[in-house]
Amino acid sequence: MSTKTTRRTFLKAAAVAIGMPTIIPASALGKNGAVAPSNRIVMGGIGIGPRGRKVLACFLQQKDVQFVAIADAQEERREIVRRLVNREYGNEDCYKGRDMFEILERDDIDVVQITTGDRWHTLGTILASKAGKDIYCEKPCSMNIKESQELADAVNKYDRVFQSGTQRRNVNNFKFAAHLALSGKLGNVHTVHAGILALKPNVEWLPEEPMPDREICDWDLWLGPAPWRPYNKKYVQGRWRGHYDFHGGAGLPEWGSHTLDLCQWAANADDTMPIEYEYEGDNIYGRYANGVKLVMRLSGFKGEGNWNVPGTCPVRFEGDEGWVEVGDHGNIVTSSESLKEGAPTEEMFGTDPIKHVREFLDCVKTREKPACNQDITRRGHIACHAAAIGWQLGGKKVEFDPKKERFINNDKANEMASRIRRKPWTPSLRKLPA
């Protein structure tokens, strides 16, 4: 939190200096349900589109948060956020601009929300960590294995609080399913299933269109560390998915960063990852060193995958004494009714990040690690990228060393574990190009 003079201290000092009574509004003292300014977490945003605004709405519901600034490459998006925030607070105080360093260099800002496209997540997190900010970052948080490592290393080096937007670890039905697995109520867990989207090859690039004025859309900034590509309006409107330079892992981390993360949790494997991957049609089969099997199969929201629960992001945990399956619609299906004892009754959809946001803010205050901190994110994301690389190499079996975080006897796979960032968009960046 900021160590500068608090607003309350300043008001008292000013009042004494000019001989006025020290009458301070109740809201400034934290009375009547308000949180005193000195105890608020001050936030800024970097890249907030439709999904980012859903996350932001959760932050704005928290009485101990004050959102003050938005930086985005697109004027339309930063103006939408400015209006949303000002409407919430009943003022015109929210600052907007395209330069993220105007946010990162502000001493009064404690936390940044990074909800850009995937290509910016790791670099944005590194720069924010170096600037001393705590970070809530949307998923997938990395484009490749090396970025997963760099992100965690930077957050740890600068001792920041980090929460990945893989919010299902804070959603009741997913928490209950993991509890069944970790408590032994399923017996020895032998297989975990993760719902994924069908992997796709790199899609064809869109035709070039004239670039807009930089203040309307800064295309160079939007691309950031990604290779230079000719502008097309559809990219900045959300049609960047499926393009290799913008969307890592053949699309696997899109849902896999959620569901494989949950499987890591239920398999008690947060400190490791699978040691091999094999491929059969749309399915990917992994295996952990302790023998637990990982099955990655189609999510089922289009009737695919043969799940017992509808909707996105289903997972299934199987033990020698029973199984449980849960999904985004709040469903819980078990092999026996007795396993449902103590199941949550509160309905909460998996796409709702409200509890995830709240846990992150609490950890900002306590300096503890959130549920989806940088180290857990590192290993879960690396597992996704490793599985995708094997598929991109033709679906042949690949072996992986979880300790060295490298493929075994596979030079081509290890080459695909990283990408070169386009200059000057690197961790050494100090200001935006003129």
C-alpha cells in the first residue's frame, strides 16, 4: 500500500495550518459503511475490453477499492471504461490514456488489472512487477513455456501479489469437487479429466486495411511483443483468436488454463506437471510421475465429450472409490449420493470472478499468495503449452521433465518453447515509442 501521506492526515494538517476546526466527513474516517481513503486499494487498468469489464465490475463492487485510471491502445475501449467508472463513483475523476507507463509510474496506484489480449499478459505483468504493482492478470497468462517461467520469476523477484484469472478455484462447486479428491473421499485418485476446445492450426491472416489514427487505435502498441502484422479492424474487435502470433498453444490454453489447472489441484500436483503426452483424435492423454492419468477432451458445450454436466470448463476426478464431475453451470454429479454430503447450496457460475477478485484483494493486504498465484500458474500453463507443442509436432508422443521444464530428447519441441519478442516491446521497455 502507498506509504505517502494519507488523505485523512493531510486534511488534519491543512485544517490546523489555516486555523479551521478538524471536522472530517464520516466517509473519510471509514464510518457509515465507507472505507477510509487511507485503507483503500487504488487500482489502474491496462487493456480492458468486454471480459475485462466483467472483472472490473467485480472490483468496483468492493468498498475498499478505488479505480482511478485506464490505459488502452483503443480510444473506444478506454472511453467506455472511463464512463463506467465515473458512473459508479458519481464523478469525472477516472483518467484515461493509451500510455500504460502513466499508470505504472504513479505512486498512488497499488494494483493493476491486466486484461489485454494474450500476447501482452506476460510482458505487462513483468513491467508491472518491476514498477512495484500487484497484479490481477487474465488468462492465458503466457504465450509459451518460457513466458510462463519469466512471469513467475519476475513476480517472485519483485515480491508482488499475483492472481491469474483462472477463477474456478474460488467457485463453490469446483472447490467441493477438489475437496472430494484431496480429502480421500474418492479413494486414491487415479484419473483426472479436463475439458478443452478442439486444437486448431494457425488460421489464415486477414487482408490488410488502412491503419487508423494512432489516438483511435495504436496498432503498434496493440501488437506489442507480437511480430508485426498488417492491420485489420477485426483483430482489434476480438478476431485475433486462432492466429498463432496472438493466440498461443493452438488455442489449448483458452480453456485448458482453467481445467488443467483444476486437475493439477485435484491430483495434488501443483508442484509438478505431467511427464508425457500422447494423442488420439481430439483427445490428449498425459501421465504424472506418480501414475495419475490426465485426460484432456472436448468440453461438451456443443454436445461433445460425453460429459454428465453441461456447459463450459467441465472437469472429472476419478478415484478407486468414486468420481465427481462439475462444470460452469454450478452442477455437481457424483457416482453416489453420499458423496454430495456437504455440497454447496449457493449457486455460482464458473465464469463469475467475484470471489476470486475478493481473495486477491485480501492477499494484497496480507501479502499472502492467492489461490492462482504465479507459481501455480507457471506449472499449469507450462503443462498446457507442452501438450499443445506435442500436438503441433504431429501428435507423436512427447516426454517432459517437470524439474528442468524441458522436453526430453526433442530439440524441435524445446525450440517451440519460446518466441522472440519484437523490439522494443521487451522487459527492458521504459516508455512507449514516440
